[in-house]
Amino acid sequence: MKDSVIHKSIRKHGLHLGIVPQWAVARNSSTELDVDHDLDALPEVGRHLTVTELAEHVDDLAGRLWAAGVRPDEYVAIHKSANFDIWVIATAASRIGAVPVLLSPALDGATVGALLGRLDRPHLLSDASKLDAMADVPLRELAEQLITVDGNPSGAVTLGELAGSPRVRPVLREPDEPAMITHTSGTTGIPKLIVHTPRSMGTRLRPQWWLLSLLRKRETVAINVPYVHSRTFAAMSLVLLKAMPALLMNEPDPEEAAELFVEHRPGLIEALPNTLMAWEKLTEDPRRPFASIRYFSSTFDAIHPRTISHILDSSKRFAPLFFQIYGQSEVGPAVGRPYFRGHAHRANGRCVGWTMPGCAKVRVVSRNGERPSRDNPGYIEVAWPGLAKTYLGEQERYDTNRYGAWWRTGDIGYRTKFGCLHMFDREIDMIHGVRSTLEVEDLVLHRMDELGELVVVRGSNSEPIPVLCTNDDQPLDRDRWYAAVADLPQLAEPVQIPEAELPRTATLKVQRVELSRRLQERTQGAPDV
């Protein structure tokens, strides 16, 4: 199957997850996939398979879900331990016309219960450990049925007992019907359920389809993104449809990641910004785990130029490229920019990129009637067919961010005369007297390599408090700190905490609102939570 045929079908009908594996077989049946862990739902499969085998497993699980009673248009909420089988199961549900709902393994039981309530009695697919963690949640009232990948709780159906079920013909959704549901990071409360359609998912492939086309030969693509994230489904679709071998990683620590990169020598890595920050220490590893990588790609969240510079310097490839894409789950990739070795350390991290041909439109709208500028940033808005359809069960909440064709992202910034979009902060994170907390963080992290993380949040008197974590939680050198922030007098005294105590979302973003709350409680003498 040629690129042109795939492009034409996706443009006309959208991206249908359930048939992506069979398209991949038609493209190149021998394309190989390696997984760094065993699959809970398919323990006999092992860690190496071809796309032909992958397509067979998706078709098999689709038949099992149908035998369990799942039908087109029904929701299948997937909440289980982190594992690549989440992608396989979601794709199988999509293949029979159901709507997979991806609920992060990091969510607590109460939050999962609240989200199940919005789904109006979905099928719930889980595992023994997650069901134990939800012992206090009335799952029998919230879910139509329980389907498990292991164990055999009373009244539940296990996928294992359905092995050998008859296969079912694929059922395709209409281009603008709900086809997959993910959720926001929940940095400010209960996550919102984001409804994606075949059209919106297909549209979002455009920017990185181009990036993969830069690879002149078939090289392994390493993917380390949470399996419940919409970006994983885009990345998997891209590598499968481009017939690129893939290495699928399940939250490895830096040492494990280094071993995988040395063994598989990928040519491209797709990972979250905070994952790359955690891997930054690998740039000093004598095994040179990043040596084979020509292209690095990171999406959605802010990433610091220091991290980009160190990673690019550790590649042994000619002219390595780091491609950053700015966006969010509701809009997909909005703008992008490349970083090159030798220049990344001097880059302005607040310049998140330019609009890409044939992709999203971006504008900045004034907050006060005056033209948006560096000193008067405005609201960043995005428009294109890649926008999510709605928030399930919260249409009014969705509508408050929709201005005709435009989606207000909640981020604040401006555009330069050359068209580069600069993103300063989330509006909710802005602090009086600080133009951009992210800008401050970029600057100080560049000056102090011993810092593993730095987050500037609002204190009890609205003062900007720098919360920092050092590499290996070593004591902070106060003299170096004061020298590094001498030109930032607005900053309050720093607070050092162990990196493990930073509240994070499922995509490893620091929960700034929660961190600020904890600091304010500590300041006011309340017990720390």
C-alpha cells in the first residue's frame, strides 16, 4: 500500500484505529516491533513480533470483546496497569466500532469513579491490581460489566476465557463521530474527557508524517509516551503506516533506557519532555546511548533548551535534529520548531515554533484591547479540523473555550514579527511581577547544571517561589544559587524538595497548582498533605 493511497483514505474518511494494523501489513508485513515488557492480556506473545502478528492479535482481541458483549457505539473504559496491551485492546475495541476510553493508570479510584459516571455505564476493562485499588468504588453500579485481563473476580469476564472466539468484520465510524476518548492531565482538578473523531485524529498526523519522511532509510523509532495518551495512538499510526521498526518502552528508568538504546540503536526517539529531562544524565554515560539517534521529537509540554542541547551533543549522527511541537490534547500539534546542535543552548525556550504548511492556524488575541506583544501577551488560540469534538458530559465547559472555529488553549504569549509563537505561561500559572515563570526556569536551569528540576509557583502572598530539585537530591549550594539569580530579584527564597515529592500528572508534568497549595499550607502551619 502506497503513501498516496493511505493519505487519500485518511483525508476522506479520517483515521480508523481498528484497521491501522491491517494497513501496516499491506504496507510491509515483516515490519518488526520490540516491546520492553510482557503483555498482560497476551502473556504468550513475547517481546518481539511483526506487524502481521500484531494485526492477528488485534483481530483476536476484537473477537473476544465482541463475545463479551461489546457492540458498536458503546464505551469501553480501559483502566489497567501501564502496558502496551492498552494500545492493542483499544485498537481491538475500535475495530468492532466501540469507543475506547483511555483512563490513566495513575488516576486514583475516586477520580476513575467520577469519570465512569460521565460515561453512563460503560464496559470497564481492568486488571486485578487496579480493581483492588478501586475496592471502595461502586463499580457494579457505574459499569455495565467488568472485563479483566487477569484474575477472576466474581461476575467479571476474563479475556483469557474468551480465547478462540469467532472473528468479527471491522466496523468503521463516521468521520465526525466519537472514535476515541482520552482525558486531560487533571492539573486543576477532575480531568476532562476529550472526545476525538476519525477526522480529528487523521488531521493530527500531518506534522509528524513530514518528520518521519526525513528518515531516508528504515530506522527503529523508539516511543516512550504513556499508552493512554492520544499522542501514542498518533505515533503508533505513523510508524506502522510508514513501515518503520519500533521499540515500545514502558516507563523505563534512565539505566534501563540506556540499555535499550544501546541494544536497539534507534534512529528517532519520541518521548515526553519530562522523560527527556530525566534521561539528560545519560548524556554522560560512557556507552553513549544516544549516539545512534538522528532525530528527537517531543510534543505538547515545555522543554528546557539545556536538556535539548545536552541531548543533541550526545548524538554521533551527522546534523542531529530535535523537533519540538507545541500543542495540547484538545488541539493536537499546533506549531513546531527545530533545534540544531551548536545552537540549542542559545535558543529562546519560549519560542515554541511556527505554523506548519497545511496544519493548524494559530492566532494571539488581546486580553485588554491592546495589541499583543512581548510586554502585553495575549490568549493563544488554534483552529483546524484537528480540534477535539467536545468534553464528554461537559459541553458547556468545552463551549467556554470555543470561539467559533477557534479554540482558546489557556496559554498566554505573543507572536514575533517573523511569525514565531512565544508561549509564556498557562494563564492560571501567571504570577504578578514575573513575565514568564517558564522563562525564569529556562534561564536558571541553563546556569545551574546541578538542578534536575525547577518550578516557580505562587506563594501565600502571591510571591514567586522557586521550588527546586537537585541531581540525586544533593544539598543545594546556596552561593551558586544566589549568583545564578542575582538578576532575578523578584524571586523569593528557594524551597528544595526531593524530586520524588513533586506532584505530577500521568504525563509527568508538575502539578503547579497542587504544588503551590502545599507550599501555602506549609507556610500557614497547616499539616502537609
